[in-house]
Amino acid sequence: MGKYLISQEIGSFRKPKYLSTVFHKIYGTEEYYRLSEKATDETIELLSHAGLDNIGVGGEMFRWEMYEHQANRIDGIKFYGPVRSFDNRYYKKGSIVDDLSIKESFHSDELEYLLSRDYDNIKIPVTGPYTMMDWSFNEHYRDRYETAMAFASLLNGEIKTLKRLWDSKYPGRKLEIQLDEPATTTHPDEMDMVVDSLNKSVEGIDNCEFTIHVCYSTDYRLLYDVMNDIKIDGLNLEFANRDKLEPGTSDSARPGYEDLKYFQQLNTRKKFIGLGVTDVHIDYIEPVQLIKDRINYTLNIMPPDLVRVNPDCGLRTRSIEIGYEKLKNMDIARKEILKEIK
Amino acid sequence: MQVEKLVYGIYPKTNELRLHIGRWEKGMLPDASLSENIESEKALFYDLLSERSIHHTDPLFNWYDILRPISLIVDGIELGPLTRFKETNSFYRMPLVGDITGISVDPKNFSPLNENPPLPLYINSGEYFNAFLPSPVSFFKMSRSSIPYSEFQEKIENIYTGILKEFGLKSLVLYDPIPYEKTDVLDISPMKDFKIKLITTGKLYSGNVNGNPYSIIVDYSAENFKISSEKSKVPGVKLVDGYNTRMETLSDINGKIESLDADRIIVSHSEYFDFLPRIIADRKLDLMSNIGE
């Protein structure tokens, strides 16, 4: 039963104020590490209390933003200033001005800390090569393909570094890596580039569970069409944002999840779905029944060993309290369903 | 050749204005104060343009996305889910279009809105000013609608006409960020009283536009430019990249202009500048001011 409906987070969680208010000022200092570690422990405690099987990296307390964190640690990228993402949210979008090379490991410090605390139910989010390419301005490489593959080479080295660290603590056990690729389906004619760059990123790395996280895609079918060509075990996707809030398990009640029928038709390699069951962009706490309906609708399409449950995306945009309540309801819902399955 | 330059759409905000909006979002700054901050920033932006004879729209510092304020003031349109804007890492709230009946909020004066900084929609800067509105074709494609396109177009153009009359404006930039399909038709004949500069994206087909726009500003290609020349009084072309920090050279741009067969053209940018860091947008603005000189 433990392997059914594994619950997981997707990555980020709201930082405590003592960290968020000083993050940029103290970045890289001893104080940064002290506060990031403290916040990681507190978030892991909260995620565990909410009932999550997999606690990720404790809400990405070492990172400010998924693109910026990695781009900051790469030579060849220059920052001119922030770029708006939506409303009043901004991110630092780098410009590639030279050949890319790793200046400093992206996530070793974070993983070393988690290992020092003996956490083993973790999943490390790493921003994928296609998204790194798509979210950068390119002033240097010949074209987008060459840029994506340059990022893929860097990521391959980074994942190997993480794997070595993991093996030193847990030899023989699988390391879970989530390749965050929200840009994946944004250029329908570039799906081959997505496949090639992801495969290059994981090339030659054994005994890892690789997943891909995609959110706010206008067409997941583009991804489903090529998923069997990508060397990944599962897809952690956003669905709740595109669904209704009324209860029910009919097609008309669950429009956000209907695409899964297409997924399952193509899923010859038995990849699992990390099912986004709670919307990270609204404060509304989805009731247990609604989450159960979303899961049960999915279970009518695919078997429970191929379904994991998670929020749509990282919960950093919600308050700590609301993030917790959303996860708690997710846990109650999946446990009730597990009882029913049993 | 006479070259007219046009800057349109949302322009990147200064850090200071971002901080003001952040405080407003947290309830620490009243609507009226934010409105004053935005007005001051718009005045600075207009100062930046005033000596350069660049035609422009409002910088739309108070528009969270190019559809949001329109969605919020029109009865019959609601805000839907956060949706990716084309292939970028920017998002907008998808309009949910029902039965459009009119405008419920005064667009011309200070009016607080939910989920968007307060109105007015525009602050008129004078001689070189143009209103800015999303083209009905892209508006419809970026929405979820329960009415057909023909009905949507008719009703939204009525709304647009009302807005322009309210502001007493004759010049309008209609922006189409989504490429046309061959079968798409934008009929602007009901808005014939206005001087419309239509900005299109991607390949343009000759049947895409009905009516007589003052200009159709197209992505740079011989085919597009030919249609723009045939279908509008002053052809227009996008020659400055709004998606990349790489700076164009003046000689490249002027070389492209010289290759075009026209007595008069409008030169603009490929996407509104909000996709660039402010410092780069300012540099591109500088560059634009020297085009054709």
C-alpha cells in the first residue's frame, strides 16, 4: 500500500521572514547558511507534520528563485536587471554573453546539509536545460539548440556531482532528481530540443529516479507525445489551476484532468504522474472532498501505483499557514482514498 | 524616406515603482498614493520621449497585463486562471468572456480595481500620444469565450469606441501579439473614425485585415511589408528586438530601412519592452531615437 499515491511537494515553500527579508544581503555568508539550514529544518518538520512522504529539499530555503539560483553559479551569464513574470513578480533573467561553465555547484551545499541531518526521503529539484535556455537572453550561441545543449552539459555534470554526494551517504539507493521544465511546451516546434537536452542532462547517470515538472502549459499533449523518448520515470504536473472548484468525478466536473486519458493511452512505458491537486496561486483551501474527487477521477484512468499526489507547483507564493493547510488536506484526502482502495 | 518611430505597450518599471506596487499589494500603500506614484513615473517616461519625437502609447505601468484592465472594467468579462503569455515566462490572467454589456468602471479617472493597480487607463502626453488596446483577434484567442468571435469583435469594438471617445483620443495602437491564421479576420471598419496603427505578429495574410488602418506594423519580411504597404496608408515594420538584450546596431537598422520601398514608414519593436530589463529598454529607446537620423 505504501507505494500507492505517494505524496510529495514540488519544490519551493514560503520562506520564514527571518530569512526572506535578509536573503540577498547575506547570500553566501555564514549567516546565510545558518538561516537557510534553520528554515530548512523548520519547513521539513512542517511538511512531515502535514503528512508528506517525500519532503523534497525542505522548500528550497537555500534558493531564491529557480532560474536565478543556478544562473548565478554559471560563468558566461550576465545580469542586467529583473524582468517581470506577472503582476508585480519579477525574476532575474540572465544574458548569455560567453561560453557557459559551472562556477560553483548549484545544489551541493543544500544536499550536504540534508545528508548531514540524515534525511533520505528527498527529491532534488534542478531547473532543466530547456527552461534555462528559454529563460535566458542569448547574445552568444548560434541558436537555441546549441544553447540548450550547452546548459544540458552543465546539468549533467551537476547531477553527477549530486549523485556522488548521495552515494557517499546512501550507496546503492536511488536518488530522486526532479528536472523543472516549466518552459517545456511553450514552443511546440522545439519538442525535439526538449527531448535531446533532457536526455543529455541525464546521460550516463544510473540509479537515479528522474522526473520532470511542468506547469501552466497550454498543451500537455505536446509533452505526452514525446514522453516515451525522454529518459524519465515520471511527470509531476499542474492540473488543479485549470480545474473547477465544484465537487464531482465526471468529465464535466473535472475538466482540468481530462487530458490524462490521452496521457494514459500513450503511456506504454508506465511512467507515473505526480498529480497537482491543489492550486498554488489561490488562497482557497481545497476541501478534502474536492481533492479526493480529483484523485478518484484520475484513478478511473490509471492505476494507483502510477499516481503520486502533489501541489500544482511550489507553494512559495502562499503563506506558510495556507501552504500547510493545503498540504494537510491533500494528505487527508489521499489517506482516505488509500483506505478505500485497501 | 520619412521615418516615424513608435514605442508601444507596457514599459518596464523603475525599481522604485516596483517597490511602491509591492507595498500597495501588501495593503501598506493606499490606492490614491499608488496612483500618484504611477502618474509621476509616467511623467518621467514622457520626459524621456519628449525631445525625441517618438510616437508612443501610455507606458501602462498600471496594467498588470495587456488584457487585465479591460477585463476588469467590462461587464461580461471576468478574470480566469493565470496563463502563460505566448512562449514566454510571463503570465496573464485569462479573460472569461460572457455576455458583454458595457463598461462598469470609469476608465478616465482615478478608480481603484481589484487585482490591478488603479485607473485611469491612460494619461495623455499630447502630440505624439496614442491609446493602446489589445486587438480583438488576440484578445479573443487569449480568452475563454462563450460567444463567437464575430459577436465578441462587434461588442469589444463598441467598448473600445466608447473608451476612445471618453478620452477624446483619435490615435490608437491596436496590438496583436498572437500570429494570425490565414482565416482570421480583423474588421476595423466600425472604427473608421480613428487613426489605427495595427501591430501584428508573425506572418500576415492579405485577407487578415478589413478596414483602412493608418498603418499595419509587421514583423520584418518582404511578404509582410508588401501587405502592409497595400493595406495601410503608412507601412510599418518592427526592427528592434523586444525579446533580447543584444543591442541592434543603427547601421543594420538603417540598412534594412533603406532596402524597403516606401516614402514613409513607421519603425517599431518586436514586442513591448516589458520583457527586457529596464536598463536595456532605455538603451533601445535611445537607439530608436536615432533611427533614420
